[in-house]
Amino acid sequence: MTETRAERMRIPLAADIVQATAEQHGVCVRPFTMEVGDPDTGELQYVAVPCGSTVKSVCGPCARKARALRITQCREGWHLVDEPDFTPDEATTDQKALLELRADLFTAYKQAVAGGQLDEADELREEITKTDEELRQLGMRGRLPSPDAPAKKTVKRSTKRRQDAPDLPRRKIDKRTVGREYAGKYRPSMFVTLTLDTYGRVQEDGTPVNPNTYDYRRAARDAVHFSSLVDRWWQNLRRVVGWDVQYFATVEPQKRAAPHLHTAIRGSVPHELLKLVTAATYHQVWWPNHNERVYQDGEPLPVWDSQLAAFVDPTTRVPLRSWDQAVHEVDEPAHVVRYGVQVHSKGLLGGTEEAGRHIGYLTNVPHEVDR
């Protein structure tokens, strides 16, 4: 009997069967294929590597494994009672020998570039790249200077605090990450939520009550630079409390689309001190002024001039200022990002049901940061 088109369409595709089987056995549904070579025999093999996605809709098994790992990391690190040992290992003989080789290659590369020997310079650059890979395989952290990195001109900015921000006390930071113990047996930690300022009243669904007065521009710029504001908050908090505060955090959007931060802090910090640090934290954006458009819709836009290696005005053909030139001429920040007045904090003890609920909440959102 001949099948109808509708009957054929109901037959599962091979890809769907493969994905369902992979999910049933808890393996990656969309692995990457990597080529692995045996340095002794020269034999090449193709190995499937899990995608490592943290998004369930992309790869459920990988997302579940990643979430389980984040839960373990947060549970074990949040209420830590013993100071972890961060003493780095001594550099090995192989590491020092490779670094000496890299220094010689770096010098030879600079000399080849200065002498116009471009072919030799390309070969030396490849050797430097291979040496860096070997160093990383031997267990090196951090970055080494790139042979092609241009010399950056440091723009000096005033480090004086803004007059509209409260001053903060500053203590020498102790080399400890574990919080205080109270009554000989309690060592609480904190759960803190930080939110950006208001941009106008919003409705229950997050949409503005009055779109004509809602400050969309400030909301967008605050969201762009939110991560820098968060970094500055941690710097200020560590300087005020006087110890190396560690945290596990997640950033998620509110209904109004503004980002806000939920963080689990190891150790306890007084709520009033958290409010003071939040009120005194700001991030200045030292960009050229970008409030007004120079080239309007329908007008000719700047074009790239390969001979001048710059964009030029379409009418006058005059080169436009580069980004570095424009930043160098800035004498006041184009934007200042601040937190709102709402600061929520709660002290929690490790191993309690409430602490477990907060860990589940922190690890439900895929944008975590662990420091």
C-alpha cells in the first residue's frame, strides 16, 4: 500500500531519533568535531567534543551538566570555612627554557620587522605562537606581550572622586577570603541584590507609563556599561571591608529590561556598609560626546580612504578624527553610571534550606560570574 505524504511526514527524521537517544543517555546532542594528531605516528583521528552550552534549548544534556557544576561550585565556595591555598607553583625548568626561547624569538622578530625582512618576520611570528601554546600546555597563566601589539598612549585622567559621590573609608586589604566567625560557631554569608536607577515609572509588564518622558538613552547606556560598574563595586567593597571578598553572581534583566545583579558573598558585611558602598560607586565613561548625530539619515556617510588609512568626509574628503584622537581630547566623561537606591541584603548560614533555595536561584540563570 502506498503511503500518503501526511503519513510520511509523521515518520521521525534520523536527526530527531539521534537527538532523542543522546538526550536519553545524557550526552551532547550537538558535539563539535576536532582533529587530533599523534605526534609520534602522525596518525590523525576525529574526536567528538561536547558543545558545553549552558542554554537548555540549545543542548539539554550539556546545560544540565553545566548547571550541576555551577551548583557544586556555589555550594562549596559560598560558605567556605577554611582559607584556600592560592600559592602558585614554582616555575619549572621547561617553562623557563621556553620563556627564554620566546624572548630570543621576540627580539629577532622586532629586528626582522625593522629591517624589512617580512618573510622572516612571518616565520618568527608563527614560532612565537607555537611557543605560547607550549607554555600554556605546561600550565602557564596570564598573557605574554604580543609581538604586533601597538604602543598604547596612556591618557591620564583625574583620580579625584566626584563631588556628588560620598567618600569611602579605605583599609589595607588582608590576604584572606573567609568571613568572620560569631559566637565561636556561626560564620554567615550574604545574598545581595543591586539594581540600576529608575528611568521613569513603568507598568506591571515593565513598559513605561509615559514613553515620552522615559529616559531610554540613559537606560541603554547604563546597560552597556553595567559590567564596569559591577567591577568598580567589588573594588570599592574590598577596599572598605579590608579583605579579599569572594563572590558567585548572576546578572538578569528586569521586566523593564534593565540588568540587575544577584550575588552570593562569602562572609558577612553590614547592610549599612553595603548601602554606603553602593551609593559611592560610579563608573565614568571617558568617551567622546555621542549625544548628537553628525550624519543624518539620507545623507552621504563617511567613506574609507585606503591611502590615508582613515575615514574621510564624503563631501570635503577631509580625514575624520580617529577614535584614539577623539578620546585623547575628552576633558569630561560622556556618561556616568550609578546604582539605584535599592539595596537588598540577607545573611544566610551554610547548609540551611534557605541557602539551598538561593543557590538554586543563582544557578538557574546562565550568566554567572565566579570570583
